[in-house]
Amino acid sequence: MSTAKPTHARSDGRTRSLAIDGVTLMLVSAIVLLGLIMVTSASITVAGRDGGDPFAYLERQLLLVFIGAVAGALVFLLPSERLERLAWPLLALAVLLLLLVRVPGLGHMVNGSWRWLRIAGFNFQVSEAARVFALIYIASYAVRREEALRSGLQGFARPIALLGFLAVLLLVEPDLGAASVLFVTGLGVLFLAGAQLRWVALTVLLGAGAIALLVFFSHYRMRRLTAFLDPWADPFGSGYQLTQSLIAIGRGEWFGVGLGASVQKLFYLPEAHTDFLFAVLAEELGLAGVVCTLALFLALVWRAFTIARRAHDAGLKFQSYLASGFGLWLGVQAFINIAVNMGRLPTKGLTLPLMSYGRSSLIVTLAWLGVLLRVHHETANSGGRRGMREVRS
């Protein structure tokens, strides 16, 4: 008969056995593998023009997967309690990173946006890491100020003000997509931690109003909105990217035109291997491929929330909020990217997580996956009877 230690609210990092969540690893492996196939297909013509290596993007993506996997393994070795203790320094680092992109010589502009730091010849999009650091702080705040968060406006207003400040820093770059994902994900974590529904609803309304004002007073955002509302009014101008994406999706029909047979990727659809990878997938694999892709993402989001629920039942609240944050972020960003590709949302510069070609995004996502796996590991070894029963089910 096995014995178990009493349940503790916090994990001390000393565990009895290694517990790896095979379901999460299989889902992530399937999404990454599908992404590698589609990145190769979408980029092979672009990479091979003028005598270039047609598999250049595949080789780079494989290297990024390796780097991200190593980063995820290193993060997995870090006890989550240490992340909780580092919440303040990580928040300060997030703010510093978002400020450094505006420093001449450090910040690097691409397509009119200051989103990258140039480090040793490598462009790193700081918003990817900054969002994770900010959400670690939000999870820590939800544990430390649980009573104030649940009881009234003041405890809720403080983290919302912080999220608003970080969103402003992202908007200055400008990066409305990253700001929206961070704010929605942070708000979702606060709601799951017990924030009152009326204050959450009021924040959503105010946030929607703020976005409307940003669009109204920004020429390029208004141009994107008008192109989104009627892309066919200017199919060779402001609506070009969206119309090409819709043509690609429409050509896919039930089972697609065949892997590698996309026409839109042949210099018609801009950013085919990054922001609009989903459109190429829909064209080549059809509705069947789209349904399989959505199922994989939904399953991974569901798994993250399952891990979060088990951690909460085991008394590991901080770890539970970390897992919830991962699930919310993954679901929100995947939804926005797919909605943009299908013309349901205005164009945003957001990648499809784990699939699109994107250095910073892929590395940070795989590193954050290490946090999710760590939460599962600590929950399985928490010693609590209820938590252990949930993990074994």
C-alpha cells in the first residue's frame, strides 16, 4: 500500500518522481510537425527563387524548434515557486524590454514597427517574452491578493491598470495584436482567479471603446478596418492580402488541392509562411485539414485547462493560474490568427502558435510549454490525496 505526504498549498520543488504529460507532448508534437510541413510548402517557392535553397525556411524552423525545445526543458527544471518569487523582477524585465526597443542602436524597425531587439545579429520580438513575464506576475498577484481581488474594485483595478500600461507600451511600437492578446489573457486569468463579473464586463466594454478610438484616430488602422469590411472594393490595394487569403481558403473546398499544390503561395499571398500560413493550409488540405488543425488546438487548450484544474484541486493556485494563462493565450492568439485569415477580424501581425514561421514566437511558446509541463509534474507529485486521484484519472 502506497503512502502519500500531506497536501501543501505550494510546491517545494522536491519531487518523488518525474511526471511528464504525454498527452500534451503528443498534441504539441503533432501541431509542430504539421507546422513544419506547411511552412516548407508555403515557403519553398519564395526561398528557392534566384537560385536560393528551397528548404531554407524548413532548416531554420527546425533549428528554432530545437532551441525552443531546449529552452522548454530548462524551464521545466525550474520549480514554479521560484517563478513566483521572481514575479516582480520578471515584470520589471518585461517593462524594460518594451522600452529598449525604442532605444537607437538596440531597437530594430521592420515594416514601420519597433518590435525587435537586435542581439548578436538576431532579431528578437520582445513582446513575446514580455507577455509571458507579465502573465507570471498576474498569476502571482492573483494568489497574493486573492481576497482583495474577489472582494471589490480596488484589488481588481491594480492589475488592470498594469495591463493597460503594458498595452500602451505595445501600442507605441505599434502592436495592437500583441496588446489585445495580453490584455484579454490577463483579464481571463483574473476572472478565473475570482474577479467579479461586473468589473470584468465593464473592463471589456471600456477596452472595446478604447480600441474603437484608436482605430478612429489612426489612419493606417482605419485603412485596415475599411479593407476588412469590404476587401473586394480595392482588391489590388488595401484589400489585396485579405482577398488573396480568401481565394486560397475558397480553393481548398472539402479536401484541398493537394499538399504543395497551392497557387496563392506563388507570390500572390504575402506572408504566406508566417501570418497567413493557415490560408495555405486551407487551400492545400481543404476543410478536412482545417478541422484537424482546429481539433488539435482545441485539444491542447482543453488539456491546459485540465492541468490547471488538477493543480487547483491539489492546492497549487499559482501553478493553476500559470496553466490557465497558457491555455487562454494559446486559444486567443490562434483564434485571432485564424479569424484574420478568414476575414472575420482586421489584419493583425500575429502568428499561428507553434505552426507559423516565427523565431521569437516559436521559441517563447515552447519555453512556456515547459512551464505547463512543470505544473503537471508538480501536481502529480504534490502528495495531496485529491490531487493524486485527479491526476491518475
